[in-house]
Amino acid sequence: MFFMTNEKFRDGFKLDEYKGAYSISSVQMGKDEKEYPRWCKIELGKEKREQKIPLAVKLGDKDMAVEALRAMLNELIGTEPIPDSPPF
């Protein structure tokens, strides 16, 4: 599911699910209405070799993703956290 956050530059994010793990990816919508992920470079291993990966935030399984997103929403709108939720 794509959420556009900047209509001028057609930027947004997408909620992804892969093998039960959820993440939010940075995406740009092309003029052809195709979603193009944003990429970043990271250093891996002791050799510090560079690798390109999609720019994303891993949220965990469905329950953890819901908890994380609720906590972020509570922070954004200024409501009290849901009881027994982890402090993010």
C-alpha cells in the first residue's frame, strides 16, 4: 500500500510484508504510476564493503509493527500511550 507524502515530487512510503516481517520503505511514484524504491548504501562486514539496499525501517512481526505504529501515532497526536506497550 503506497502513501504519497509529497505530490510535487511524488514521494511517499509503502508498507511491506515479507515472510511475516513488516517494514516501511521510502518510495517514489513514477509518471508511469510504477513504484520505485529509494536506495541507500551501507557498509557490511569487517572489510566495510558497500552494498545498496532499499531505504526502509524494519518494524518486526505484525504485533510488533502495530505496537510501534501506535506508539508513533500517540507521540504525533499527543495522546497517552496504550497500557502495556513498549516505550519507543
